[in-house]
Amino acid sequence: MKTTLKIAIQKSGRLNEDSIKILKESGIEFNNGLNKLKADAINFPLEVFFLRDDDIPQYVEDGVADIGIVGENVLFEKNKNVFIVDKLGFGKCKLSIAIPKNQKYNGIQDLNKKRIATSYSFLLTKFLKKNKINAEIHEISGSVEIAPSIGLADAVCDLVSSGSTLFTNGLKEVEVIFNSQAVLISNNKLQKEKQLILEKLLFRINSVKKSKNNKYILLNAPNENLDAICKILPGMKSPTILPLAEKGWSSVHSVVNENDFWEIIEKLKSKGAQGILVVPIEKMIV
Ligand code: ATP
Ligand code: ZN
């Protein structure tokens, strides 16, 4: 029988769409119809399991699934023995402590003797212990943010992305426990064949990630400034230079990283670059 790699992703919720997207952008086709528990990829040795995110670390530890995509918040809360293969750059959020917004806060010691509602009691306990705070933890599984307004707690420890949910519930963030994103995890003892499939998958995921962080740039440059412009543009090897029909001008093509993007554009303009075009890259194999 042919070996397949089993991946667990969230069935529905905040990580579902991006998890499917990263697999599809990696060229893996499968049918993710509603209410399906499992799908076989058509063109890659992969089986996809659709599960609740909370169950994914356990399934990967047990080897029911070989790999999985889950938020670091869930992974660290569950504290399972799995291997983090890669950070995926989506599902970004913070695990934070928040209190009613009209309350004064002078520092972490203000949490002493407070009741804090959370679904993350393991991580919160660790955080409080590290900071020598003695608070009461109320473990609840959902709608944590309403706990203070119904008198169940004085503070909450919950996931925050924009902060708007906190605000609408009359809360303000006072401590950030950690920053989380989606990660690819794997069972610690993958068979050799499965490891090879995982490496192939990772190679594809990384070329998708790289392409997102980079842009293809085309511009026109006066020949006398070509040297200076090439120094600004490293490219994958070095920039491509093509002569333009207009004498004394060339077209320069290169790849730039999103992080340095605006800075590079400024420098290029200062060296006389014109007609700058920036285009997205679909895949980047380096
Ligand atoms: P499930 O039904 O699978 O248990 P859930 O309700 O526990 O889903 P979601 O709300 O869908 O979980 O969130 C899944 C993950 O998305 C979180 O664990 C976290 O890693 C990430 N996430 C990103 N931004 C946020 C946010 N603003 N609030 C909550 N989770 C976020
Ligand atoms: Zn969940």
C-alpha cells in the first residue's frame, strides 16, 4: 500500500480557511465539502482530517494524524509532546489579560487576589507563577470576555487580535502573555517515508511563503546610474538588465523583500528610476 501523510486541520473556525489555502497554494487538490471528516488529496500523498483545533495536538502526539496545523496558543496550552516544524504566518493573535476599562492599573501586582476567567488555565497559571502573582483562576470554555460584566470574574485572560471584542465588552488589555500564530506540528516519530512526504510538503509551503514575502519589481533606469541601482537591488542572484529602445535607458528586473520594500523604492527613485512596476509572485523556488 502506498504511504500517505495524514494532516489534521481545523474543521471550521478561524484557522480553517487559511489552512486549506496554504495546502491549495502548495498545489494540493482535495475536496473539502461541508461536514466532511476526511478528504484524500488527488495529486499528493496526503489525507486531510477536519477536527476541532483543541483535539489536534493530542491526535498528532498519538499518531492518529502525522502532522497538523494549530495555533501556538492551543499547542502550548495542551502541552503535548509534538515537534514544531514551521511557523505559518497566519492566525496571529495574542493571549492577553484584560480588566474593565474604567479600572486603574498600576502594574502586574494589581492582579493579586483577583479572579481571572480563562480557557487557558495552564498558560495563565505558568504566567502568574513566573510573576509571583497569587490570583484565582476560573476555567470557562467559551465567552470568556463577558465574565467581568456578569460578576463572574475581575479580569479575563483570552485571545485578542484587534482588541475590538475587548472594547465592546468594556475591557482593556493590561498584560500580554504571548504572541501566537498558526504552526505546522508533527508527530515525534514519523516513519521515514512519511518524513520524506513531509519534506516535499514543506518545500512547497516554503516557496508559497517566500513568494508572499517578495515582490517582482521592474523599472526603467538611466544607464549612468545602473551600477548604483543594481547595488540597491540584490535580486535572487543579481538583477536582470535589458536595453530599452530609448537610447541611454535600460529596464531592470529584480525581486525585493516586502519588509525593505518602501525603503528600496525611495532609494531607487533618488537614483532616477522611473516607471516602477511591482507585481506579486505566485511561487518562488530558490
Ligand atoms: P474549534 O471549534 O475548532 O474548537 P475555536 O472556537 O476553539 O474552534 P477559533 O475561534 O476558530 O477556535 O480560533 C482558532 C484559532 O485561531 C485560535 O486558537 C487562535 O490560534 C487563532 N486566532 C487568531 N485570531 C484570533 C482571535 N482574534 N480570537 C481567537 N482566536 C484567534
Ligand atoms: Zn477550539
